[in-house]
Amino acid sequence: MTERPIIPPELPPRQQRSGCATALGILAGLILLFPMACVLVVFPNQITRNDLVDPIGLLFIGAAIAGIVLIGVAVTRWRGSA
């Protein structure tokens, strides 16, 4: 009796990701980065460590980190869908 080769089941096709969602993610990330970038460009010599530890400074840093993460997630999902 001859044995049939075992054929793995076919995987469903990959779902296409929306390019619009990627663009919106990158745009939102840039908007979150904008306040901290402005502070660093306009007042680079006037920023002290105490300014960065104040609640407003922490808010700017948090928004910048969130923007970087959002851009990273949008770009990796876009590259992963290709």
C-alpha cells in the first residue's frame, strides 16, 4: 500500500491593511511629537533639568514618547502587511 504525502492545510490569505490607517497613525504621532520638538528648537539653552521634571515638562515628554511609539507601530504594521 502506498502512502500519500501529508499536505498541510492551506492558510487563509493575509488581510490587507489600510494605508489610510497607517498614514493617520504617522500623522497623529507627528502631532504628538510637535510640542516637545518646538520646545527643544526654540528654547534649547534655557531648558533645565527642573523644567523637564515639572508636570508640564513630563506631559511634553510623555506625549513625545507616545508619538514615537505610535509612529513605530504604524510603520511596523505597514511593513508587516506587505
